[in-house]
Amino acid sequence: MQLREECLWERLYPAVPGAPLQGERDTEVCVIGGGFTGLSTALHLAQAGRRVVVLEAHGVGHGGSGRNVGLVNAGMWIPPDEAVATLGQEVGERLLGVMGDAPSQVFGLIERYGIDCQPRRAGTLHMAHSAKGLADLGQRAEQWQRRGARVELLEGEACYSACGTRDISGALLDHRAGTLVPMGYALGLAKALRQEGGELFERSTVQRLQRVGDRWHVETPQGRVTADQVVIASNAYTEGEWTSLRKQFFPGYYYQVASRPLGPEADFILPQGRGSWDTRTVLSSIRRDADGRLLLGSLGNMAGRPASFIRAWADRIQRHYFPALGKVEWECSWTGRIGFTPDHLMRLFEPAPGLLAVSGYNGRGVTTGTVVGQAFARYLCSGDRQDLPMPLASLDSNPVGQWRSLMYEAGFTLYHAGQCLRVVL
């Protein structure tokens, strides 16, 4: 079977191209970006009765949203106590509360609007690949349990039954979490937005954003939106003149490889349909979809790489964790972009009156984008900063060195080459 460079999610949930903006629109809020954050912001604004227009440069879910792994995770990348140590007790605990409840917000929207995206709320598994990884998961479990979260550390036969592999020493099961197909979720949010009266224009690249008097002019090749407020929700795919926003994160990449649909012989792998990832520094993610495909992923950019390299990497991971499965035929692979920050915490900005922006989801886009969108909508309606999950940051302070992107990518490439050569795993 030939390994194609194609996003599986886009094939399973093909989008009907939307119309571009033509002419002029006058609205209360203009949202730039048709991913999870932009769509969630616009949907919650429309629910509140606000007039809203979304401008997407390509198509709904085109960027990191549609290329996501599809893990509906609770919390953040870093452990809870580290978040509190970085942000302070009050802000840290408030953010943990918001992010701990984030899967409920995602699945609540799916249920309310009947979104077709293969939702499954059976939890996720963070798998320990070593004794050090198990110790880290034990600390995470204790920190979340201290805050009343429904998490548990699985070991022994309970771990094997949940994961389907003997090469994992333990796994942190987060009952709050789950999985979905990200492109299906994005398209469902767009449909819900239209049902609530919001407007969405695709293939409408923003060429200029200008403050004129007390309003904003947002110009595209064929039209213009005049709005009281604007939200820049493009994150790692931010383009155009807002270079200062791009300096607040460094871009990274994440690739995935999907097998052909597998039969009953693969049912021992993640039998409850949970998504998972391991504790390696250059992690591997593992999940299955409703058609029985095995999906593997890791940090790095595989766009344009030889199919033989990608296939060798996927074979190495599959044979390590699931040797009983035998030879697997790999169907397609794709890469998405992630906005990283040095401390693995997102940033919220209000660089000018009536202008909001966000960056740095650090690979937690499904839940973070959804709850940030909800929070932005509340703040735009109320003007109360307590409606935001964390304080606003200055767009002019602490720029992130873009050299990090090159350094990380070089490290990921070297590590994956070592995996293919069976030097490391």
C-alpha cells in the first residue's frame, strides 16, 4: 500500500468550501480564524445575541485544529503544582479549574448541537515508558486527586488491560477526558454558528487590520468588515502584519500516521477506545478511530519526508508496543503546526482597545481553544477580566526566540532517525 501525504480527518469529514467575503459587512465582533478558538468565540457570542462575522483564510479547520490528534484532554501540559508555582495560587488554581472542566465544555457543545465527530468520553491514558515516567505520573495523579479530579494510576494487569501493551509500566487514566475527530468537531462548530445566526466566510485572508476612530476595519481581497471588536484566533497559523503576536510563541510541528482499518486482531489495543500518549520527551501518541485504524504520532515535521522514513518510524513504534499485531499497512500521514511557549502556558493579549488575541496552546488545542473562545465571548460582552481564565499579558514583553523552533525540529529529526535505526526508542 502506498503511503499518501493526506490528512485522514479531512477525508473522513470532507468540507464543502464556503464562500469568501465580498463587499462590506458591519458587525459587533469580527473573529479572524476558523479553528476551534475562533469558532468557539463566535458561537458563544452568537448564543449571547451578539452580531459576529468569522473570516478564515483557507477553510474551516484548515490549520492545527483539523490536523489535531483529537484528544479531549483535561488540564495542561505541565503538572498542576507547576502551573500554580508559575502563575501564583489564585490565578493558577482558577486556570486549573477551567482546564479541568474543559472536556465537559467540549462534550456539552457536541451534545447540544448533535455534532458528528465520533465523540467518545472514555478517558485518556498517559503511559509511563520508564520508572522515571511512572514516578512523574504518580506525582501528577496525587496533585490532581488533591484537587478532586477523577484520575487514577493504573499498574500491573489493570494497566495492560487498558493499554494493550506489556511495554508500559503504568498509566494515568483521566476519566474526565476523551477523544473525537477534530475536523468533524470544527465543522460541527461552524454549522452551529450558522444556526445561531453568525456569519462565516472562508478563503478570506485578512490583508489589513486598522483602527479607524473607535472601530476596526478588517480588509480582505474582496471585502471589508467594520467591527466594534476583533479577535485574532489564528494561533500558530498567524499570518500578515501582526508579527508581534508571532513573537509570543515559537512554531513546532506534530505528525501522525494512520493505518488501514484493522480487524478484530487489533481489538486488544486500547480496547475502551481511549486516546493515549507516552512520557518520552519526544512523545508518541497512540489512538484508534471508529473504523479500527491505528494512529501513531509524534513531535516533528514529516511534510515532504520520504515515505520510507515515515513508514520505518511507524513500524518501530508499533512493533515495540504491539508486536503481536504483526505487519501493519500504513495508509496516510500528515503534519500540523503547534504554538509553543517556553513555560508551556498559553498567553492572552489585549494589545489595543477592542482587540483580543491568544497564542501558545502547546498541543492542547481541542479543549483550550474551546474554553478560551467561551471566555473571550464572555469578556467581550461583560468587559470583566475575571471572565478570562488568566490575566492578560503584554504583547511587547518577553518575545520568544524563534531559534527554538529550529533547535527543537533538529532534535526531533535526530531522535526519530535514531528510532528508525533502532538506536533509541
